[in-house]
Amino acid sequence: MCAGRICDESEEDSVPEERVAGKGLSRRGFLRAGGVGVVGVAANAALARQALAAPAAPTLAGKVVPLEHEWRFGGPTVPGATLPGFDDSHFETVSLPHSNVRMSWHDLRPPDFPGEYAGGKSPYEFISVYRRHFTMAPNERGQRVLVDFGGSMTASKVTINGVYLGEYKGGYTPFSFELTPHIDWRGDNVLAIEVDSRRTRADIPPFGGAFGNDPDRVRVDYDTFGGLYRAVSLRVVPHAFIDNAFARPVNVLTDERAVEVRCYLDRATDAPLVIEVELLDGQRLLARSSARPAPGEDGVELSLDAPDVTLWDVDNPYLYNVRVRLREQDDNGDPAMPIHEFATRIGFREARFTPEGFFLNGHRLQLFGLNRHQIFPYVGNAMPARVQRRDAEILRRELNCNMVRTSHYPQSPDFLDACDELGLLVWDEMPGWQYVGDEAWQDVAVENVDAMIRRDWNHPSIILWAVRINESGARPEFETRLNDLAHRLDPSRQTTGAYNGSQPLRADVRGQNDYRDDMTTLSPPRDLPYLVTEAVGQKRPFGPFDQTYLRTDPVADQQAQALRHAQVHNAAAADQRYSGLVAWCAFEYLSTRNSIHDVKTPGVCDLFRIHKPGASFYRSQVSPAERVVLEPAFYWDFGEKSPNGPGAEAMISSNCERLELYLDGEHLTSAQPARGSFAHLAYPPFFVDLSGVDPAQPLPELRIDGFVGDARVVSRSFSPDRAADQLLLEVDDPQIDGDGIDATRVVFRALDRHGAPRPFVTGDVTFTMTGPGELLGENPFQFEVAGGAGAVWIRGKLGSVGRVVLRAAHPTLGTKQVEVTVRRIP
């Protein structure tokens, strides 16, 4: 196996533990060198964020060739499909990321679905085949050629020109194979991958378990999907090249601040080499160091002084660039032209969990977050960079989170890049859910953790390595093995795992999934670093995990979600021994378990990333100086699901100091924040009695005015009159790239005449589109099933430019349109 490193066909599937745990740390030892800062640091944080590190510029002896386009997808594989002479002319031409099937956003399986082990198949569960033809340039001959896969769900058998290279087991971590000995330098090369997406692969995390006494149901709480859903690229490199580099800031809070850079070499030559490392603020050089590894040396550690840098923080996520260059020595022993380059971004920060809470750069910070699945409608995991990054923006800027847990697997590198840029802290989690398999299964899990850490170790947003299978039983030897691996690879970060019982802690920080019957309280924290990693979810107070939060559920149930999230965060903030709380969860996701129409609904946003009433609490936890929020956790609706309206304890989430409520212009009541019940929240919710409305009489319009001091800072109105309802159509981005990959979301909602959401709507939304775009979504779209809200995505066609016009029509809400410009890519 070959997680996060290079494989060749001579390797066996099961790698000895010492190679997994200590690969590159050194078979022959690391050479150490030091460096001195040479330039003062720039003070402009905006400039630093704009001048982000990019991949190394292609040179004759080192370049990356993206293999995003011109893949031939054959659907279910057939005998001979990986051979070079196989006729693939009838295969579909696709670009990456790619899902092996296009799906509905709901009802993926029939109602009588028997379960995977009983022969039932989710639509994505099959072995598919992808083929990619390519040729090599004449001047690249004599160099090494590797293929890098960002992620393929779930097991991948790779063949080049008919030569089988091996199978990689794991759907969420990167892997590589060396192609050099098998390249045809004069003609066509065929890279073929058979991707096994069956959930019955019990040899690969997270699979292998079964629910209780029902062996026909795979014990995984979320759909896993299939296909080549992350990037694939070729690396053309010299015989010696930089395989990876870990740039680790040290002594961050002292005058001895520095960055230690561990450079990993892959060398098929003992030619004399020089490694240079530079620290840059944008393009401005701050420090440089160099070293000359001895023949056979496979790693070098260099240190760069950095006394005057700006610290990375949640409110000022200042980023720096680190550039590593590899040079050969000339005949005089002097460094010659660079033969290879590696670039990455870092941030200087200290993150520590203690029994007294979490401290970022020496200051206590209450962690306030949500769990995230990277599951999307229509294509599962296979959304492009813009869409993955958008999730981070929603969490940080709309839901005001300062932390996210990547449940329950390593997530998109594009998402993590956005977390670095936005100041969103990350719990980075290994693949798995409750089940731990045999020794061979555990070896695969160790490979997955190794690959996760090596891929992600330069992200300043990541503050914890979650190296325990979520909610698994105690496995002392396995847990110790994973914890030790993480510490060997990265001594700078603490380790953790999510527990759902009293299992002994075998990591640095205890993550506790805390589903209480009484959500105004939490389990008492231990006298150790402690973080609540799940709460609320679908737990019914004093009941089972069967609570749903559909938009079409009774309004009282939807309002209860906002209340319960406010309660658990208030409880976590009441005692500094809780480092904080990361609730379950941000977005709905597709699942076979405890789901409605195959959609599991604990998200405070729906599957389309549209806020539900539960999101109102999170939206209100921001200073009114930054953004004034007034969000009822209810709908002003008097229909079948709420015949008497919002009730006597109607919750309003706001960061205002006082609310004034009016019915048809007549003053109803004044409201103050419920500080008595929510004393530990910065902005407690408001509760008002709206039970006095007689549904048998003409229904009044509601108006809520919000005040800060004596100033009215916001006013919102809500209409009961459905005759004036309207259709909203809104696009996230006005421009996308015409690369056949880039996409942007288009949200459509039923609103009242004041712009407030209307959930109980019938009729379909139909779309027509003109211009150089492709629609990702259902057409027509069943508004009633989704509760009056949904989304589609527009993807620009490859090589196209121009204007896409999307029109949406509803039989009673009318017609709206949006425009997106598809721009030329370089």
C-alpha cells in the first residue's frame, strides 16, 4: 500500500508498521542545518493573504501535469477494460472530480432496500473503470514519472499500459504510483483505474461492521459514494526530488520564534545535492537556509529564524509561504540551477488544549463549532474547489463558527485551504465509524492516518489529529499505535478521538460525544483536556435518536433545534474546563440510517447548505457592530403543521439588546434577551408569547424591530398572506471558469412578500438554461418534498466563454432568472 507516498508494483499490500510509522524520518538519519532571517516582515495582512503559495512553476526537470480532463469513463468494468488495446471509444468523456453516477438529492434507494450485505446496492455501489490516454514530451525522457491521486472511493486498482501496479485501499486519502519503468516515450500511454465503490469491502475503513443483530446493514452512518472524486495529476521529476516538506513553527510565543522545515527526499541517485529553504511574506524574502545532504541521505531538517512575523489567529489568519528548492552541484561544488521545487503555506500559531480550556497564542478561546460531512446532492463527494471552499465560508461567516470537525474522514484539501484563509480551526479525523476490524483492517487504518497527516501537516487551521475511530470500543494496542504514529510524524499537535462512553483516554485530548436527555446540561468534564465533539444531533430529549428537523416538520420541532443548540453551547461555556463544543451538525447528509427519503436531517442547514430555523442561533452569535441579526426560529405560518402559529414560547435569535413586536402595526410586546437561562452566551435568544393569534380571524402581519441602545438597527416583517408569495433565485458567484469543472450554486426559495421563508409549498420548479453551462440538479424539482427551498449548480463547459442564463418557473410563485459569466481560463 502507498498512502501519501510513492508505490511501485514490487510492494505488497501490507506495509510493515515501521515503514508506515517512520517512513522518511530516516533510514539513514536527517541532516540538520540552520538559517538566519534576512529581511523584516511586512505588516500588511491583506497582502500576505493575496500572495498565497502556488505550486512550483514547471521547469525542464520538474513539473506537475493536471489530469483533470479527457478521462474515459466506462461505468461498470468489464474484462479487459484496463488493457491498452481495449476499445474505449464508446466510453463517456468526463472531467474530474467525477461521481460514478448522477443521483437524486433524495430517495437514493427503494423503500424496501434490503441492505448491502443482503444483496441490496446503493446506486453507486459497483466497480467502475476509468481510462486516461496521454503522451510524454520528448524532452521529458530520462526523468521519473509519477501519478498522484487525491482521492478515489473506495479501493483503486491502477494499471499503466497493461501493467498492474497495485490496489490502494482507502477512499479519503491520497496515494501515488511510479510509472517510469512502464512509460511508452514514443506513443500513447493508457492509465486505467478500476474503482471499487461497494460498501461491502469489509477490509477497508470505514466498512466492516453491521448494525446490532442485523448483519445485512453496513455499519456506516453516512453514504460514501463512488468514483474519482478528487484531482489526479502526473509529476515529472528528476531522479532526485522533494517528495514532501513539513514546515513546523516553533517557540511561537517567544523571541526565539523559528520555523523548522523537514524536507523529504526521494532520490534514485547519489549525485551531490543542495537543498535551499526560504520563508516568504508574499514574494518578500524573510529568511533562507541551505544544506548539503550526504549521499544516500533521504531527509534534511533546516531551521529559519522568524522573530518578527505576524501570528495566525482566528481573527487575523496571516499566512506565509515556504519554498524548498533542490539543486545539483556543479563541477566546482557550487549550487547549480534548481532541478525541483516544493511550495506550501504556513501560519505561526500555538494551539494547546489544557484542563482549563483551549489556548490559541496564549489566550483562552472558547471553541464554538459544528461537524461537517462533505456530502452534496446529486454528485456525493464530487464537488469542485469553489463549492468545497464555500462550506468553510458558510461555517465561518454565516454560522460564526471558529471550529469545524471533519467527521468522519479527511476532507477536501480545498476546504482546508479555505479554513486556513478564514481562520476556521479544524479537527482533522481519520476514516472510520464505530467499527474496528482485524489486524489487516487496522494496518489499512494506520496507512490512512499516515497519509492524512503527511497531506495536511502544513495547515495552520488544523489543531488536532483525530486518530481514534469515532465512537469505537476500547482497543488499547490499536489506539496506542495510532497515537504514537501521529506524535512521531508531528510532535507539534495534540491527538484526540471522539468517545461515546467512559473508555480510557489514549490520546492527548478527550473528545466526548455528549447526547444528554436534558440538553441544558453536559456530562461533567474530566480534569484533563476536554472538548465536546457532538451534541444535539437527532437525539430526542428523554427519547431515542429519531428526531427529525425537516422543513416540512411541525414548526415546533424545527424551533426546538435552535433551542437545543443554544442550550448545549450555553452549558459548555458555563465551565472553563470545557474547551468548547462542536455540535452535530452543520449540513444534512445522505444516509441509510435514521433518515427520511434517505436524507438525515440533524443539520442546521439543509443538504443544499440553506439555513434552517436551527441555524438562527448560530447566525446571531456575532457582534452587532459587524452584522445585525434578527432571525426567528419559526415561520409565521398558520397552516396544517402549525395551526396556532409559533406558540407561547416563540424563539427569536438576535444580537440586539431589545425587540419590539407589532401585529398589524399595533404594539404587542417588548422582549429582552433570556439572560437568566442563557447567561453564558454572548447573545442569548429572546422568547415571546405569540399564542394570542386566533386562526379563525383574519391573520395579522408580524413586525419585529431590533434595538441596540436607543437606536433601531433592524426591522423585519412577516406576512400570513400566501397570495403575495414570491420565488427567490440567487447565485453565489457571478463568474465561473470555463474549464468543465468549476461550478456555482443557485438557490431557489419560496418567500413571503417581505422576503421571509415559506416552507409549506406545493408545485414543481422547472428550469431552462441557455449559454455555455451545464445544470447539476433535478429538473423539475419537487418543491413540496424539500420544504420550499432547494439548489442546483451551474458548471461552465470546457473551453467555453459567454453568459449563462438560468430561468426558474413555479406555477404560482412566478419566474425568475440569474446570469453567470463563464470566463476564459489561461
